[in-house]
Amino acid sequence: MKIVDLEEAKANLEGLARECRSSPVVVTVDGKPAFEMVPFYSDDPGFIDRLLEQNEPFRRLLESRHKECEAGNVSSLEDVRRRIEEK
């Protein structure tokens, strides 16, 4: 396990992001543990569900955009390309 203070974490974020894939990285603030950096695995099937459960504004935005699509208020990529080519 690696322990770093917040300033070091800010300065070395890219390296720590790689390092946390193999060993925990704990970030401290004023010498006290504040959070642990953990890897995100894109193949985690529950990630989006957890994101939607925990982030109300994101969920509302997603639901709103979904309703726009269902109502036909969103152009397909093909339609947009066709309109651009017509100009």
C-alpha cells in the first residue's frame, strides 16, 4: 500500500492512477487518510447502475435525453450528415 499526501497526489495523478491498479493508494489530507484510489474496471456490469443510483442530477439528465429521443426530437447522425452535405 502506498500513502501520499494530497499535494503529491495532485502532482503525480497519472502515475498513481496506474499504480492503484496493482496496490492501494491512500491519499491523506493534513496527515489523515482522506480517500483511497481504486481502479475502475470498464467491464463492471453494475457501474452505470450505481452511478445512476448515487447521482441524481446525472440520472435526471439521462432520463430527459431519453424522453427527447422517444419523442423524436433528436436527429440521427445520418440526418445531420445529410443536412450538412446539402449546404
